[in-house]
Amino acid sequence: MITRRHLLAGIAASAVMPVFPVAAGATALPEVTAFRQPGCGCCEVWVERMKAAGFSATMADDEALGDRRAKLGVPADLGGCHLALVDGYVIEGHVPPADIIRLLEAKLDALGLSVPGMPAGSPGMETGGTGEPYEVVLMGRDGSRSVYARY
């Protein structure tokens, strides 16, 4: 039996509870842990793009970034500006957040994604102009690779 006291307590409690719109079946995005050569500014901009997409992200300097890449199995020619770890995947360079989300949803058996180099127009490398064409490469655990997206 609901008494007036219970009803008023429920109304008071709901008034102070935060309201968050949650889509049916929505889940929180995983933590992004990124590493860069010390002082690289475009890497910080990429982290901001990740945060804007809903990720929680941190960036740390790593003077031995090449060694970290090699230990993780990233081919040297697929190296980018920075490296990130996201839910068991390696994300190399300026990969768009939407492609990372798509990879996470697909749960592919892969090493991760790469945008080799630092192409103008990729997330964190926006120049105000049109940018240049670039590809997002899906890196297989077996060393295979395929084009995941084109921009």
C-alpha cells in the first residue's frame, strides 16, 4: 500500500536524481589509452575528437613508441602519429572515432585499425580545407590487412 508519505518521498527522490537519456541497448564506450611522441599537439586534438564521440580517453608521452608498436605487432609501414589501446584493439594514428565504434560493435578478430602517417583532413589533422584522401586499414592478427574505410 502506497501512503502519502511514500509518494512524497518518491517525488522528492526523483527531483534530485540526474536524468540521463539512455537509448535502448546502449552501452558505454570503453576507455582509450593513447601514447604519443613527447610534445605532439595533433595527438591531443585526436583525443579530443575521441572524447567528443563519447569515449573516455587519456594520452601519455612515450619516447619508445616504436618499441611499443613492435611489441604489439603493428607493421612499421602502418605506423601513425600515435598509438592507442581500446578494448583489446590497437588503434594506430588518426583513425576516425566512428570507425573505432564500428570495429567495437562488430567484435572482429583483428589486431586493430590504422591510418598510416598523418593525412591532412583526418581527425586531429583538420586543416580547414578539404584535406587529402586516406584509408583506414584493418590489421589482422596474422599480419593481413584490408581497407576498412576510405575518406
